[in-house]
Amino acid sequence: MTRPTRPRKRVERPIDVRRSTEESLEQAVEGEEEEDTLDLADVDGASIAEAATGEPEEDRTPTEIADKLRETLAGAVIAEVTTVSRTPDAQRPEHGVDLAVEAARGLWLKNPVLTASGTFGQGVEYAELIDVTRLGAFVNKGTTPHARPGNRQYRIAETPAGILNSIGLENPGAEEVARKYGKTWAQLGVPVVVNVAGYSIADYVFVVNALDGTPGVVAFELNVSCPNVEGGMLFGSDPQLAAAVTRAVKAETDKPVIVKMTPNAPDQVVAVARAVEEAGADGITTINTILGMRIDIAKRRPILGTGSGGLSGPAIRPIAVHMTYRVAQAVSIPVIGAGGVTSANDALEFLMAGASAVQVGTATFADPTVPLAVIEGLAAYVRDAGLASIRDVIGVALPRRPLTE
């Protein structure tokens, strides 16, 4: 018997990264990992094996209490969402400034600031904290065909200028995302870009088909940092694989398709970018997180439950700007810069390097208002510089001749 979709938690709250991982570990009691596993199993109906490994068991019969909890939480996700007061357009600091950009071919946004996948939940969580209607768009949490409980703990580790994460694409599955959030996305009043993840071309196609008609969805962003289950190689590390998944998705939707590049194959970035453009991609996001690791010297083992994880935050910004700079010269479709944006000045670096828009990610964990501050800062820059539009700065740092390889 196939186990029904099980949401892990109703709302994902921003992470407080001010306290170090070491401090958290020191305060943990002996045997806490075993206790966490038991607690998790008790709360959401998972088996001990599921809670420990993060992988669902297909043949486990759900318990009555788990079913009731699941039904209650499913209704509460939408019922309890409240948005902050929306600032009238005329009172917004960016009012009267032309910040409109083409973030992907055919996708025009009122400003170039999006929030990054995996850092903004499903949008409804942050709608309780900020006026999300001021955003250019937000990218939802990575969505797979079926529910994933995510990786084992620990999933987050601080670094001097960022964080490592190994969440494991925890999500309720494509059809459940559409059912739960579609109506609310339409009510939020901000464009939604769905981040699509999978381990085969069929996975990507399934997610796109499940969410293509969902209200509020304006585009799809393909996370090609997932390994191909048949060959084991990351889709984003091989131009042919990346092109194949892009071509398959483009055949299923009329909405813009954006490919989010992996930085973990740096010698292939330009080749992959050109391949997906030829396959029909409407835009490119540079970049996803960079593989990294931290070791707990007291326990003499990696801090993250999976060993390694994705590094994000200011530490990777110079790398992300560099890759944006290279990709922008190699393709003619719009590029979205991502990686360590914490201020308008950071965003300007990406725009001048050739990006048409930027994504704010890790910064929102510490301060949910950062994306709005970036919008305000960009508007102030356009005014102070006497520019007609933010588009006037896009690509101004690029050389006059195209990149050749």
C-alpha cells in the first residue's frame, strides 16, 4: 500500500543563524539524535527508519493519528495565512522609478529582485512578515514529483560568511503543492516561479505538468544540480543532459523555462549555458550552492547528517558574479544572478556583470526585509545616477567583444 503524502511541518520559519552550530551542539543532551528520531516518528507518523534516514517507506500503513494530524495541518496552511498591510504604490520608496526588467525571455517583472528557492518557503510564510507584493517575483521551494521528507539531521551548519545546508529537497510533492498553495499564490499578488527538481527527465516533466495551470505561476526554474539516476552525473554537469531536460520541459509548457546552473562543474558552465539556450531555455540562473563541508572537531565527524552540503551566502558571491559575467557573454537570453546578495550594491555587481535580475536567498534567514531593502537601494541608485531605468546598468561591466572558448 502506498503511503499518502505527508507534510513535514505546516510552516517553515526563517532560521536564526546568529547562534553558532558549535554552541548548539554543546548544549545538546547526550543521545539527542535518537530522541529526535523518536519524537519525529511520534509527531508525524513516520517510522523510525524514515525519521532516521529521511527516506519514505513505500509499504508502511499510516496510523490514524498521523492521518488526522495531516488533514488538520493541510487545512491550516491556508486558513491561518495572514499578510502584512500592503503599502500603497505611491508610498513605496521605489515608486516612480523604472525598475522593470525582462528576467527571462517573455517574462517582464516590475523590478529585478526575486527571492531564491529554498529560502522563501512557499511564499506564504514570509507574507506574514513583509509586503511580498513589492517583490519582482519569488521562487518557491524545490518541488519534486512525490513527497520527500528530506535528509537526516543536522541539516544546517554556519560558516564564517554563509551557511551550509543539506535539506534534501523536503517538500510535499508537486500535486500537493498545487493543491495547497495555488489559490493562495493567486491571492498574494506576486508572480511565482516554480523550482523544479528531479532525478530523471520524466521527473521534471511530471512536476511541470502538475503545476503548469496553477494560479500565480509565471515560469519554471529547473534545478539541474540533481544527479541523473541512470548515469549518476549531475544534469547540470553535462551539456547534453542539461539540454535534454530543457527540451523535454519546453515541450510541455508555454511558460518561460529558466535553468539554474550548478557551479560544481565550473569548466562546463559556459558549455551548459549554450546547450540549454539552444534547447529552448528562456533564461539562466547563476548559480546554485557550492559543495562544502564542516567537521565537528569534538565528535570527529562531519556536522551535517549527509556529510557535505551546499554553501550559500556572501562567501560565494565573487564566484557567482564571475560565473554570471562569463555566462552573460556566452548567451543571448537573460541571466538571473544569485549567490550572496545582501544589499543593493551586491545586486548592482550582478547587474553590471550582465544579469537582468537577482535572487536574494540566505540573507532572508537573518533579516526577511533584505529583499525590500535591495529594491529600495536600486531605486535610489537609479535616481541618484540620473538614469532613465535600472536597465541602463545591465551588462555595463562586460567587455565589448563576446566570450569565446
